[in-house]
Amino acid sequence: MAEVIAGIRIPDSKLAREATDLVREHGSPLLVAHSLRVYLFGEIQGRHRGWSIDHELFYVGAMFHDLGLTARYRSPDHRFEVDGANAARDFLRANGIDEGSAGIVWDAIALHTTPEIPWHKRPEIALMNGGTAADVVGRGLDEISAGDREAVLAAYPRVDFACGITRTFVDGLADRPATAFGTFNADLLERNLPGYHRPNFCDLIAANPLGG
């Protein structure tokens, strides 16, 4: 029987199980629990708004959304969001999912750390941002009742999450710090990666070889 938490059913299809297995194999217990909370918080926000979504696609996206930080899936030169999006799209294609559906998941993962823009796109894309923001920084918790929050946290506790997720980001970006430019990831590296110098967009404008 499928697990139901806060009235939300965890998908139990072959596709969903394989996605979960990949996170368990290549991620960490922290990333597994975080990904499940992102799914649940996003689903609850969607329910609150009365939105209809493809639950299986949303689940796969939630499972893959941070895999670009892992040793198996990270590239030397892409943003981690793009690495995760590429991995999810490859996984969906390999399982016979059509390009349109795979593209929705790609957008949801690639944009999950970007403010505002996801909320002008499909619900699966908006709610990936919403579920992530709720779990990481608490934004959007007003759409999730206290009882639902407690149910999610009882099922998938935030064990040393603040320190753990910070270390996961820093470890996943340390060998490609340039990809953090223009994102909140630069905040994480500035505080936690020795020797990291945060670029300033004004300096880049001034250094343009085209001149002033």
C-alpha cells in the first residue's frame, strides 16, 4: 500500500521507485529526506491553491532536484540545477516518457532555485520552487497547516538539516565555484569555502573589453 502523509500519497509506480532508488544510491540520507519533504510540501501547496498537477512527474522532479550536487551527477562546468535537470531528463527518456513531459521536469529542476519566474509557469514548475523554499528557508509555510507540517516532519525529520544542506551545497560546488555566480549559491560559498572571492557584476561591466 502506498504511503500517505498529510493526505498526500507518495507515488509508488515503477518510475517513482526507480527515481527514489537513484537518490538513495547516489545521494545521502539527508538528500533523500529533503527530496521527499520537497515533494510533500509542494503537493500541499498545490492542494491549498486548488491546482491540478501530474503527481508522478512532480515526484521524479523532486527526487532529482539536488542530484546535480552529487559526485555521480555533477559536471565540471554546469550549474548544479542544470546537472540535475539533465539527469532527470535522461532518466525519463530512458523510461519512455515523452519529450514534453521530460521538458516540464527539466524546467522544474533547472528553475527550482530561481525566484519568481517558476510561478509564471506550469504548476509542477512553480511547486518545485515552492516545496524547496518551504523546506530550506521556510518561505510559503503559511500555505501549509501546522498539522500537515508536523506530519511531514514526523515522517521525514530534518536531522541536522541546516548544517548538513549547507555542507552538501559547498561540497557539490567547491570544484566549480564559477557556476555560483548570479545565484544564492554564491552566498553559501562566500561564507563556507576558504579562498572563494565572490564576483561583482559591476566589476564585470567595468572590465568589458569593449570599453566604456
